Amino acid sequence: MLLQHDRAPLWENIRDFRQRLVAPLYCPGHKGGRTLPPELGEQWGGYDLNNLPDTDTLHCPTGSIRQAEELVADAYGVARSFMLVGGSSLGNMAAVMATVAPGDTILVQRNSHKSVVAGIIHSGAIPHWIVPTWDSRFGISHGPSTAAVHQALDQNPQARALVALNPTYFGTVPDVTTIARLCHERRVVFIADEAHGPHFRFGQQYPVAAENAGADLVVQSTHKILSGLSQAAVLHVCSPHIDAAKVQATLQSLQTTSPNFAILASIDLARRQMMQEGPGRLSALRELAIDTRQELAAMPGLACMGPQHSLGHGSGFHALDETKLLIDTRPSGWTGGDAQRFLNREFGVQPELSGSGYLLCILTVGTLRRDLDQLLTGLRAMLVTSPPSSEDLGALNELAGRVAESLPEMVMSPREAFYRRQCAIPFDQAVGRISGEIITPYPPGIPVIVPGERLDQDRLELLVAVKRAHSPISAVDPSLATLRVLE
Ligand SMILES: Cc1ncc(COP(=O)(O)O)c(C=O)c1O
């Protein structure tokens, strides 16, 4: 078959998408350049530079990159900050790899992002998974309770590090202050994945920032909520117990040698914006979220997760970043996927993601009231329209809960399995085999199975159900016709 080289399908697709889009309720935080200086937003190409004598070098900065990093560190009140052009994915990998050695035990919240698993694979550490708190009310997992962290530390006195999210994709946070204290009492390094919390430090009435709460290493996606361009992120070294030189060496081994300077500059600008206007902007944003939640509460057929749903002090849902709108569509009979498609096609509203029974909208520094008005208009129209499909979401929720609250058998370390000889086998022959790959519905990027784990019926069924709901599956064969297992 002859391919059409006069076409540029990706370019054409994103150009069409932009023309259709009215209300961007997803990351990046600048929402189509609204919060970027116009010359950066409009002249991307001109700012795509190289490591030159005049521009400084990301791997060994001594000039303006170094100065920008010092300002970031000062803004966040930490000892050292590294700018990243590979997102929090790179930051998580580097944080893990700089902290643990092959054979070391690392305690990890199971609903961590797949980049944490990548760090575990490449470091050779042995994970002890901490089972997150499943919330059947919304069909999502929260962080670990302090009791679960306590137990994991007691069971693993040899542990070197612990990874927890602050917050989850959905904005819920555990009690990071207590988690940091528990870790420090045992000399365990606390790595906080704060990909979705780069704004916490600057906002009042937001959850506590991990860097304020005593975390040792903190990873943040500047592009998610602040004005960074996609891939803009930072890795903060917060405590003197961390060897910053080791972190730097790890980043030098992982990070591209050709960083995009527009991305780097956007971190510098996002930091300046937060230092100059952060508290005001963030409090206005929170008010906008609260107003929208009130409007949603008045719509029969929808429910929106709010601070009143907290599971209490010290629980995995200790507090909430209210700028995340998790909208439960189940009472209306709409699945999350159908609701997302309806809003997109009919109203140009694009949520960040949909789950089987919910939509997640992410509000950021670039969000305007008109985006949320458009969301509410679209939802009102949806509620008077018959849902295009019906599914037994109760059974799916139950299955997802069983998977979230249980751990598969870990037969060998993720590293050993990843580097062993593997083969592809038909999906329906996979039960009982040992996975060679990370399999992750995306978004939210939380692995259902990691290398070295035995594939079981529940996990395979869940993958099929998630795929049926049109969620992309990040796996070597995204069609799920085959899976990679150990030979
Ligand atoms: C909790 C969490 N950590 C890390 C990441 C990776 O961040 P990035 O997309 O900046 O690489 C994500 C991405 O969605 C995430 O949700």
C-alpha cells in the first residue's frame, strides 16, 4: 500500500482539534498560550535554541540556566532545583534511581505513575507496594493512609525510600506531613510525586506542599497547572540527606543533551509569575472551582467530588485540591467516555480524561470563567439527551475496586523480568504467565501490571473493560491482541 507523503496527519489533526476547541479543561496549564508572554506563545520556533555559549548548557549549567534554577529553588524554599525537559516522568525516574541501588527495598504507593515503575526497573530496587485507599463512591484510588505507611515501614525496616503522590491525578492528598515524619524517624528517604501540585506552595487554602511538609525529593510538572510548556518540570532536592551531586549525575545520564529552550524558559517564567501573582491568581482559581461545584451540585444526575468527601484525618483522602473537578456521571446514565465525546463534539469542551463513570476537568492558571460556563452549558444539554449506550458500571466498579485493593503475585523483581527473554502470546492465553511489560491504561498512567508480576483473571478482565470504554492502553501491543510475557 502506498502511503500518502503529501499528508502530515498529526499536524492536520492537531490543527483541526484547535479550531474546534472552545474550553480546554486539560493540561498544559497555560491553556493554549493564554498565560505565556505573546512573543513566546507566537514564536515558538525562534526560541527553540541549542546549548550555546550565550544560552548555557542544561547538563552543566553555569549561566542563565543556573540562575533560573537558583530562583526556582528559592521560590520553593528548597536546597537545589533541577529544571527538566522530560516532564515529571523523567523526574520520578531520576529521583528513584538517585536514591536506591539494586536490591534495595523501596516502598511505593501502588497507584503511582508508570514513570516510578520505570525508575524501579532501571535502578534494580525491589518494590514493596502500599495498597492505596479505594473509594467506591467515585471509582478511584487515593493515597495511602498514614496507618498503611506505618505498617509498610514496620514490615520493611531495611527500606531505603518511600514514594507517595501529593496529590493524585484527581487532586486528593494523604497526610504528607505525618508521612514525612514517619519516614524521617526511620531514615527513609521520602520522594513526593507532586506532578499535579506545583502550585500548592503559592496558594492559600490548598493542600500542604510536600516541600513544606518535609519531603526529601519532590518532583513537579510545571506544565500541568502553571504556565510551563509541556514537558516542563522540576526536581527539588529539599533536604541535606540527599546527595544533590548524585541526582545531577543521574539526570546527566537520563536527560536529553538538546533541551528545548522555550520549555526551559517557560519554567523560569512560571516561577516569576507565581512569585509575583501566585496567591491572587490561585485564590481566584479556587473561587472559580467552588462556584462551578455549586452549579454542578444543583444539576440532578451529576455529583462532583468535594472536600466534604474527605475520608478523614490521616486517611488516603486527607484533603483535596478543589481545582480538580471530578464529575460523577453515573446517576445520569451516561458513561464517562460517552459524556466526554458528547461535550467535545457538541460543545468543544475537552476534559482532561474520562473514567468509566466520571469526567475529570483540570483547572489551571490559564482557566477562564467562560471555559467553565461552556462546561456547564454542555452538561445541561447532556442531561436532557438520552445516553447513547448503557453499561453495567456497577460490576466494572467492583472489578476495579478488587484490583485496586489487591496485589498480584510478584514472582521476581521488575528489573529481572524486564531484562529477561520475552515473547508475545495471545491475550487469552496470558492468565498465570509472568508479565514482561508495564501495562497501563492511559490516562491516568497507573499500571495495572508491572514486569515480574503474574497475570491474573481480574487484571486481564479489567484491561479488556477499560479498552472497551475507549481508553488507550499503554502496552507494547495497545490492541491487547497479545501480551509480552517471560519465555
Ligand atoms: C501522578 C503523576 N506523576 C507523574 C506524571 C508524569 O508527568 P509528566 O507528564 O510531566 O511526565 C503524571 C502524568 O500524568 C502523573 O499523573
